[in-house]
Amino acid sequence: MILFRFLKGYVCVAFTGDDLPRLIRICISRGIFLWDVKSQDPYHMQAMLYGNDVWKLHDILHKTKSKVRIQKKIGLPFSLHRYRHKAGYVLGIFAMLALLFYVSGYIWMIRVSGNSFVTEEMLESYLSRKGQGIGSKKKDMDCEILEKEILADFPEVIWVSVSMKGSSLQIAMKEKMAAAEEAQTEEESGMDLLAPCDGKVTSLYVRDGTAAVEKGSDVKKGDVLIYGWIAITNDAGDQTLAYDPKNADGDVLIEGVYAFSFAEEMTYQKRIEMGQRREYLVFGTNGSYFNVVPYMLGKTQHTTLREIHPVSLGGVWDLPIYCNYLTEKSYKLQKTSHSKKKCRKSCKYILTTCKKTLRKKVFK
């Protein structure tokens, strides 16, 4: 009832006269509806009535020798009349809502969970080829059929669930234990341990497999150090019956020469910040944006940091709108040179880091 009154429009009026009860009776007989009638004394009365009924009071006021004064106008017709000179803003709002309602019928985001081998890029490309990717209509998508097609086209996937949430397509899946299968395949075929560089074997300890070299042997890069198999012999040990494939495992210490060189330019371009900074927001769709704000210093060099945040209503309904938070910082490049002391310090630090890395690789 309140919404109907607001859409139709009503007014709050004050009546003044000597025969207000007769005025109320005539209004009722002529179908003029009054509500929230309040009377302070027999000569003053306040009431609510619809806006189009105000024009019907002319004859009634003349007969009862009363006066009326409009105190307040409430409702949509009065609001539209009040803002008639700003109709462009209202039309713009309705156009934006209509556009938002239209684009909400499309898929603008694809979210995948539980995947490791099948990447999001693979799924997006797959859905695009089928015409069900980003930009496709939600009403043309059948989640059950899409689930069956994904299971048929991706053998790695053993379970998949497809659902739509707002303007995003939610894909949850479970894949086979690919790593375990690869490890099992490698275990069945066996793997050799190869020399990573040229040198002399100073220490050899075999955990699994068969040693291919001895302590003190000279090896080259790529030579087999430990074979990926174990020979199965007869009881006497003089005849090989079969080979059991293994993944070669052991500790082999090779003494060799490792060449390392490092060079650093004495002169370089140093970036000096100018101290000017600007932050602002722009909006776009599908991760892209159009910047209508001019850059801070025109042709002056500056860096732009960008943070992208998708817009959603209450965290439930994802909208096809992205909020881009941009930060600009101006700078200039100045040619300068390192001091000899700084260059020596830098080279010494890099050499020390290289030694630590090699030591970790050798004694891990």
C-alpha cells in the first residue's frame, strides 16, 4: 500500500474553515480518499490525499467556505517533476542499470580449482573453441553437458563440477596422481646417475643401483657413475639371470675445475625520483582498462603500479567490472659511475655467494 501511494503521489494538506465535518462527508461521497486525518481544533485539520484529488476540492471548498494549503508533496510524480531539468542524469542511471543487467547475462570470469596439470589457460582456450568461454551467454550453457565433455576430452581429470555464480563460471576438478604414475614408470624403467662435470672421483657411496666407476677414476661430463639396475645372479654368483631396474641413488664426490667469471660496468643509469606522485582509480572489463585521466607529467618518465580488483555485490555476484588502482611516480635517469671500492665489494659478494652455492650442492 505504501509503495502504491508513493508511485501514485500524494500530498499533505491543511484545511481551515467553520464546517470541516461537512467537508469530510462530501469528500467521502465523491470518492476522495483522506487518511491520517488530524484535528487540532474544530477549525483546523490536517490530512493526506492523492495528488490528482486536489483539483476536485475546488467546489467542496466553495460550498463549505473552507481554505486548503499544501504543506508537503510526496511521491514519484513530484520527484520526476522536480528533477525534470536533470532528466539526462536519470536516463543515464537507468541506461547504466539496463547495460549492467544485459552484460550480467554473460560469462566474464572463469575460476578453476583443484587443477595442477590442466591449467586455466588450457581450459579457457578449450572453452573458447567450443563457444562457451568468456563473453558467452549464460542461458546457452549447460553445466551437465560441459562436465561430460571435459571428462571425455581431458583423460587426466577423474571428477569435475561446473556451476555458474553471478557472471563467473566455477570449475572444480580432481586429477589423477600424475606424479605418482610418472614415478612408477621411472621406477619400472630405471634411471642412471650421470656425471655433471669432468673430474676425478674422490668418494663413492652407492645406496641403490650398481656402481659404474671406482674411486680414483677419471670421468667426463655425461659418463655413467651408477647404473640404474641390480644384477640378479644364481646361487654360485657366476651367472646373471636378470636385471632388476632401479633408480640409481648414491653420493659421488668429483674433484674438478669450475670456471666462473663476472663483469660489471663502471657506468650505469641511476633512477632518481622527482617526488611527484599521483593515485587514482579507473574501471575496465576483463582485466583491461581505458585511462581517460591524462598522465601526470606528459612526456616525463614515470612508473605506473597497477592493482586489479574484481567488483562484486556482497562478495556473491561477480560483476563484469574491474577496479584498477593506479599509482604514478615520476623519475629521471642520471648517468653515474661506481667507485672502485664499491665494484670490488660487489664482486667479492657475488664470489662469496657462488662459493656458498657450490658448497651447498656438494655437501647437501
